Amino acid sequence: MQRSKLVIPGGSGFLGRLLAEWFNRKNWEVVVLSRRPTPEMPHARCVRWDGRSTGPWRRELDGADVVINLAGRSVDCRYHARNRRAMMDSRIDSTRVLGEAISGCENPPAVWMNSSTATIYPHSIDRPMDETVTEFTPTPAAKDAFSIKIATNWERTFNDASTPSTRKVALRTAMVLADVPGTVYAVLRRLVRCGLGGRMGSGRQYVSWIHAVDFCRAVEWLIDHHQLTGPVNLAAPHPLPNREMMRVLRKTFGVPLGLPASRWMLEVGAFLLRTETELILKSRRVVPTRLLDSGFEFRFPAFHDAVRNLAALGASNRDNHQPRSSSSM
């Protein structure tokens, strides 16, 4: 039997590696398109591309079953002019060139999923945001105008691509939690253990998140459910205020107290760490209405269950001297 084939442009990072391992273990052929192909991806074959122009890589799309585009310069940086241009161009160019390549395929992929972001939604504390929201108005206090501009331009480029034989899904993904070094979960765990796990800013801003296992399960669900097209929120059904999130983390790791960080402290810290406070202070109260309505059931719907699972996984891996792995979750 011929194996199903998944192509992941921009798949050499955290999310790409999660998906590569997940689908490789289900006997899929996985191909990652990368600007810097590396032999260090045991679950995928790497092919070079530049994310801007067509080339020999386009042959990988012809006959593939699924394409999941994760390409885009990281938003964890200072938003000066050069980084803003790189963040915008890397998303728009890669989406545009994929659309051109898919439209030229003799046997185009059945499904094209393109990264988007839960940050497309307005800053909201009182109102949950789902896929029925169509007004994406920036909030000056949240400093999210540029992020919303990126997200809306990104999705517009995706929607404008002419691929009539390929079903398209925009993945509006919240922060993905996994016991992997350098990820959000690892940073939060370190802050808590250092006694810095208090509320950030007012602590009222909502945090949307999804466990890595549910992220992979949701992507697989979207592949299998042909009626799902357009934007889909990949976020757990229970976002929570930052204050509550930090309390759960402190309880999980047995740290009774955590110093709070005021807005000015966060501004100083963000400057020193070469990042932006928007990533912390914007309220993202995003809910996965379309996933739930289609029958998807989250394995980790509540934050405390997700963190407890990740903490247990980390302890098990340390005891067994094994590398952290999404498949173990």
C-alpha cells in the first residue's frame, strides 16, 4: 500500500518537528522544506527551498496528500523595521509561492493547511473569540496593530491563492505547550522555579493555549474531516487569565510564591530579552468553536491537566535519561 505523503514547508522548527514525528509514527512519508536542510530530523526527509521562488522542491507537492505551511520568521524578537519586514515577507512570500506551485500541480494535494495565528483576534477580556468574529480591530494598549496586520495579510494571501482542487484550512494556532527546551512552557517553568512566577501586568489578560498532543490530534482531525475549510482555531476550550495560569504553574511545581511583574518591569525585561511585551500583555480569549462543533474531543481541555501531564512527562524523561518526545505524551 502506498504511504500517505505530508509536505511541511518551514517545518524544521518546533511545530514542524512535532508534526513530523506524529505522522511518521503513523507511517506517513514526511518531507520538510527548509532554507537550511539538516540531517538532524529523524522523522522527515529535508528538501531545500528559499520560501520565495519556485524550484525543484515543487515536485514534492505533486501527488502529496497534505501540505502544512509553517514558514515564517519568529515573532519572538524586537519589532524594529528590519524584523517587521522579515516577519511579513516570510509569511506572504511563502504562502504566495506555495499557491503558485500547487496551482501548477498535475496531481495537486487534497489539503493545504496554512499557519495563521490566534493573535488575529482583538484584545478581549470579557468576550470569547471564535471563528465567527470577522472584525480584527487593533487595541493600542495591547500594541497589537502590527501583529493583526501580519495575520490579516497572511490569510488574505492564502485565500486569494487559486487552488480549486485543494481544500484550504487556515490554522489560527494558540501557544502550543510541550516539554521541549526553548518553548513557552519551558520558559514559564523556569520563571516559576526562580520565584518569578507571579502575575504579569494586571494578570487579567487571557491566555489561549493548546497541548502539543491535542495540536497534532487536531491537525489530523482536520485532514480527515473534509467539510472543514477556512479558519479554524487550534486552542483548548478553556483559556484562562494570566493570574490563574501562573497560580496553576506554581502549584504544579510546588512553589508557594511568585514575584509579580508590573508593566514597566515587563518592558525592561522584553528589551533585554530582545522580544515584545505584546506577547505577554495582549488578552487572547480564543475558543475552538468549529473543532468542537465538528465533534473533536480534547484530551487536555483544562490547563491544570495539561501542565500536570507535561510535568509528569518531564520527570519520567529525566528519570529514564531519555530525550523529551511529543510521542511520549
